[in-house]
Amino acid sequence: MALAVVAPWALVGCGSGDDSSFDGIRRPEPLDVSGVALADARDGSPVPLPPPEGEITLVYFGYTSCPDVCPTTLSDLRLALEQLGDGAERVTTVFVTADPQRDTAEVMDAYVGSFVDRYAVVRIDDPAALDAVEEPFQATTSVGPAEPDGGYEVTHSAIVYAVDPAGLVQVEWPFGTEPDAFAHDLRLLLD
């Protein structure tokens, strides 16, 4: 099974890394995702999007069978959240699967829970409904046709989106963002 990653990150240059600027991507006009309503696949409860005042929600589109991009990104997020200490209690990670055929609520719960403590998992079976969720984020996912061995290709944009209580995406981090950069930006967002 092959993996392709769509990377639409040529938006705005990254920050300089000092205390007053962000390392991630900041758009001149942040994406407004306030109209996106999601339910946790485990119990149907509402996902904190937008998050409560004083919190941040991180949204990521991926899949649990991803051989490298997703586990690397979630591992880097785990390391960043560890750097935040008690501040990590104000950050929720939302994992939206690009592969609902294989990613059951139980599979996603075990997978995402092995990386972060505070999270929600979202599984949307209807491709049109998934597209409607992806559109405000400008994210993309796709599942290719079955291959001769029974597998299939899954592609997804590899960006973590930081959503504030107004429902605006304040920072976007492309694949390869280091834990220190995530932590730096999260501190700025939480202050």
C-alpha cells in the first residue's frame, strides 16, 4: 500500500522562532471553521470545536494505518504537549480519519490514545460529509481504488490546525514541524 501526502502549505512564511512570532504558518486572514460540527466516534459526544475560552483544539486529518506521516506528527505533538506541562490540559487533539473503512472508533481510540491524553476521534463514512468538513480547513483526503493485493492508497494533507475559541485557525503546522516549534506556538496561543 502506498502513501501520498498532499502538502498545500505555501501560504505565508514561517516565524523566526523568537518569543513574539509563531514558527507555524499564519494566514493573513485565518480560516474560519466555526461552522464545523463534529461528533466523537466513541460515544457521539460533541467535539470541542471551537474550543471553550482559554483552550485550543488541534485538528488533524490522517489515518491509523499511515506508515510514517501520522505517527511522526502525533509523536511530535506528544513531545510538544509534554513541554507544556499543566498547559497541555487546555489542548484537545482531534483526529479525523481519512480511512473510515479500517478506522473504527475502537481502532482510533487505541491509536490516538497511545500518543496524547486529551483527544477526540472523528469517523465520517459519507465522502460528501467528509468533504464538507475538510473544505473550511482547506484539507484534502482521498481513498483510491482497491489494488490487486486488496489494499488501497490513502492520501491526506499533512497539516495540524490550531483552532481558537472564535473558531479561527490561528496557526497551521506542516509535516516535519519539530516538537519545540509546536510547543513554542502553543504557549503563545494559550497566553
